[in-house]
Amino acid sequence: MSTSMTASRKWRKPPMIKNSLMRWVLIFGCLIYLALAFGSFDVKWARVYEGLDRGWQFILAFAKPDFLSRKSDIIDGMTESAIMTITSTACGILISIPIGLGAARNIAPLPVYLVCRGIIAISRALHEIIVAIILVAIFGFGPFAGFVTLSFATIGFLAKLLAEDIEDTDRSQAEAIKATGASWWQWVTYGIQPQVMPRLIGLSMYRLDINFRESAILGLVGAGGIGATLNTAFDRYEFDTASAIIIMIIVIVMLLEYLSGIIRARLQ
């Protein structure tokens, strides 16, 4: 009996050898999968070569961006994007607050909680491009489809984070307000709102930044904004105009980020 146990222990592989073998098996398996995956691509190298030449021309266009040839189109597109961004963010915030309150388990009854969480889940499940394509098919081309898309996306983003902040609030402060005989609205106003308001303002500024960047993308599918002007410039191979638009988008996003940082720092 003891002899057989000794023999089995002698032939048993150490754990380090097993782990090393498993690691190499996984590495080789991943390499084989990547090789097969890349091999399935139908790459047309002649077209890639032509695209590299156009890509280099586009990079060179950043050295001499053209802000004047399509000045009116750029101004109209930027104005449209700004209007879409501000209105959709404001509308999304107004709708997100009650949904966020309803999605917080510590202050909302179960039926309300489930409905609000369902709305948040639907909003977060659908990407902005998919929503924009659907709304363009319903409402037609133009900024209204972009406005509704960005408002819908803001609800899923802001309501979820607001609900999580409410659930993480200090219970002692809220319970102290509740112990005075305050109503539910007074309890939320004086016990919950002071704790989440700085975070809500910071998230709202962050969402404003996101909505402006998304407005440039939504224009590619016909939902208005500067993206439509950018797409037209690319279609016409006007790389100098396209580079000018991209530079303006980058500058505006950087300004919004800087402004958002200042506001968050003062609130904290």
C-alpha cells in the first residue's frame, strides 16, 4: 500500500509544471486563433496603398487648415452642434433627476425602482449611433433627431450615476432629517440633495462635453451638427477644410474640459 502511494507521488507532476504547460497552451491557442482571424480578412492591398497616400495628404492638411472656404457651412454646423448639445444636456438632466431618484433603492419603492432601472437599462443598451439611425428614419434628416438621441443617451448616463450616488449617501444625515417628521420631499431636499448636488453638477458638465463630441459623430448619419459638414468635406476630399473642423472640435472640447475642471474644483 505504502509502495503504490510512493510511486504515485513520484510520477505526479508538480503544480509549477502544470501551470507553465497551461500557460503555453493558452498562448499558442491565442496565436493560432489570431492567425486564422487575420487570414479571414479580405484585404485589398492596392486599395490600402492608395489609402495611405490619401491619409498622408490628410495629415499634411493639418499644417494648412482652411477655415475660410466653407466658413458659412462651418459656422452653421458648429452653431447646430452647440444648440443640440446644450438643449439635449438640459433636457436630459431634467428627465434624469426624477428617474435617478426612482432608481435609488434606498429611497424609492420597489415598483418605481424596477421601472426606473428598466428605463436606464434600455437607454444604456442602445448606442447613440443606433438610436440616431432609428430616429433619422422616423423624423428625417436634421438636428431634431440628434437632439432626441443625445437626450436619450444623457438619461441613461446621468440617471444611473445619480442613483448610485444617492444609494451611497450618508444615512445618518438623511435619518436625522427624517426624524424631525419631515415629508418625503423635505427628506430628499434637505437630507439627500446637499450630498449629491456637487457630484450632479460635475457629471452634468462632463456629459455636456460628451454630448458635443457625440454631436459631431451623429452628423455622419444625418442627425445634424458639424458632423454633416465634416462628412461632406471628406466626401469631396477637402482635407484642409476637414482638418480645420477637427481642430475646432478639439479646441472646443479642451475648453469644455478646462471649464468643467474649474467648476468641479470650486464645488469640492
